Amino acid sequence: MPGLSARCALTRVPAQCRAWSRQLWGPQVLQHRPQCAGSAEAPATGTTTHEATAALQERLTNSDGATTSAAAPDSSDSAPPPKFLTRPGLRDARGALMLKNLTFCELESWCELVGERRQRARQLWRWLYADGALIHDISEATGVANGFSSAFLELFRQAHASIDGGMRLERVHRAADNTRKMVFRLTEGEGAGAAVEAVLIPIVRSGGARPRTTLCVSSQVGCGMNCQFCFTGRLGLCAQLSAAQIVEQMVEARRLVAEEAAVGAPDALAPVTNVVYMGMGEPLHNFDAVLASAAIATHELGLHFSANKVSVSTVGLVPQLRALVASSRCQLAVSLHATTDEVRNWLVPVNRRYPLAELLGALRELFPRSGGRFVLFEYVMLAGVNDSEEDAARFVALANDIECKVNLIIFNTHAGTRFKPSSADQVQRFRSALIQAGRVCTVRDSRGDDEMAACGQLGDVGAMGARAPVLRVPPRFQNALLAAAQG
Ligand code: SF4
């Protein structure tokens, strides 16, 4: 958990605790905070500020054995709050703390900071994220088994907290292959009013294995990476999503699947078991929110996705991918898309900042052969651009010392693109070269493209306007793109 634990804060540095409380409650609410600081059963009204301050002082004295005068000048108002409280986007437009931004440990700290028992976090967490709960509003968890007491509801109200996810599900598109695109409207944060999309992809497996569903979530509105083949990239970066907004996509997906199962829909989706951060945005360009959301997604008391079934994708932000591997057990997926700097500088412009040698050098360190952990390389197959036998041979050489699997992506076309998908034969030749070199290599089929729900097709360029520049095509690829345009 980042920063000091709340218990440390309350028992050792009460003045600092007061400073943090202002962060949590705001100066107006802080006046009333001690009413809630004793216990959930403390009276909500009728206590003077003086009495309440005395109660808080007694609480602090009891906990560390040393009296600290609550009336003494607060010499540490400038003390930093716990690190998690400084993450951007934690609060809604009314200043309420959106609890879905917090990891489990952070929620425990929050409970203590507002005068609750740490165990209350477990109860809250289950109502927010466990199957069969997934409440929209705190009032849904009252008057039922394991529901909240009226005292806690009052505390919750005074603490100025919210369980809103900062977005609402506006509509669901169903593609011919039963893929669903969920379109959300952001209600909070820097992207308020914008739409973001997530995709539910049904996976039917052979050999009697149970079907499952993969959820592809977005981490930004638009994307600042400007990959030249990507529809989302045309938008440019419009806004970062908060952890709550990323988690809410998972919560809504679980709700949707549960609703379909409850009515016995004939083509109901199977349970969501896998999450991929491959929707709108470059996840590692929104690092803190993505890391927090992945921690929330994998916590065993709530959504409980297995860490090895949660994949975070990046185009190659080297410092951030190092940090992710160091701090999370989730899978890392790296979008390679080219085997020379010349081509990658064009297709994936971030390569100019982190060229292939630097990216692959980091992956060699982080994923050594037989190291037990692998990186997934993604490679979109573009006709005449990156799909030659020389490319395949270079790919094998580049990945030589790296424990990896490879996923070839069939390019999904969209309006205005200059690229064309590689032929099925070319994809198979490329795949065979990798397999002969001893690599696991799969091909990701196009899913949901009739509803613009496929990989690289998310976003609404028409509504927001294209804002990212189209880069100059290297001369030797101009013919290939010309052929694509004519074909
Ligand atoms: S491929 Fe991914 S990183 Fe590149 S522009 Fe599209 S969304 Fe952004």
C-alpha cells in the first residue's frame, strides 16, 4: 500500500491525521467529523464541535497513550496526505470521494480515517464487486442480510463518499458474431460528456471446454499514441479515465452477463473470465489509474479475475512497463507491429522515443528465457508493409532471448484507412515461420467488426473530429498503400 498505513497515521501522528482529514472531508465537513469518529453508533446530531473534538482527542490518546491537544496549533497542515489521496480524478464534481477509485487496502485506510473499523471495508467491497451484489447505490445494501446500519449510512453521508462509477451505460450494440459493444457516457472527470466503449467477446472453445467471455476495456478517451493504422488513434488524446471508470466497465459487464443469464436468453454470454486493456487508449499512459483498476479487478473478495487472465497492453512505454512488471502480476502485452525502426517509427510513432533496441532490451531483462513469466507480442498484419518473410525472420531474431508468445492480429479496416489486411496465406506463412522457430503463435480473428467493435475500431471520430496527424509514408511503402487503396 502506498504511503503510511492509516493506523500509523492515527496512532503516531494525529496532527498529520487532521491534515489528511481535511483532504478527505473538506474544511466544512471536518467540523462535524468527530461525531463519526467514535463509532458507527455515535449520534449524528446534537454534539457540539467542542465535545466532538474532545471525543477525537480521547480516541487519539487511547490509541497511542500520549495526549495530543486538538486545540493546539496544527503545525503539520502541510504534511502530505496518504499517497493514494493525491491521485487525480478521485473525486466527483461535487467533491465526493469516489470509492471505486480505491484499492482494497486504500478502502481499509479510508474506513479508519473516517472513524470506521477496517473490517467495514470488506463488507463495502463485497457489496460493490461480488457476484450477486454489484450495487448501484449504497441504499440498496440496507434492510437486507449483511446490509449497512443506519449509523454507517449517516457516516457515509457525512464523509462525502460515493460509490458511483463516473459513467453510465448508454447502449449495447450486438454484432453478428454475438460480440457486444458497450457504449458508456462519462458523467464525471475531465472527459465528462464523452463516450467510451468496451467490448464483450464470446470465446467458444473446442474439446468440450466451457465457453467464456473476454472483456476489452478502455483506459482513455481517444489516444495520444497516433498509431497510423488505428481508428482510435485518429481522435488524439481527449481525456484520461479514472480507476473507477475503468472498473465500472467490468462491473457493468458482469451485470449485463448476469441479467442475460437470469432471463435465460438463448445467446446469453458466458461468464467474463478474462480482461484485456486493449480498448481505447494506451493503458500505460494512464499508469496510476490502470494499476489501481487492475488491483481492484484481481482482488479475491470482489471481481476476482485471475491475474494471469488480465492483460495490460502497451505500445512500448519502457519506464512504465518496467514499473508495471515490478508492481503487478498481470500479463504484459506489447504491440510490436514492426521489426525495424524505420517502419515502427512510422506505424507506432512512440518508437522514436523508445526505439526497438531499448524496448527489446528491457523485455530481455524482464522476461528471460525459462524465467517463468512471458510477454505477449501483438502484431497487426498489414499487407505489403510488415508481413514479409524477412519480417518474420527478423521477428524471430529480435525475440530470440525473450520468453514470449505471439498473437497475430488480422487488421480491421475502417473509413479513411490507407492499410489493407494481409492475405490469409501471408498470415499463415508468417505464423509458420514463428512456430518453426519454436514460438507459440496464435492468430486473433476479427470480432464484431460489423459494429465497429473490433480491435483498433473503437471510438467515434465523427463526433469528436480527427485530431491526430497522418504521418508521411516512407517512399518504399507508397506502392503497397496505393495498391491497398485501389483494391
Ligand atoms: S493502437 Fe492502441 S496505442 Fe495505438 S493509437 Fe490505437 S489505441 Fe492508441
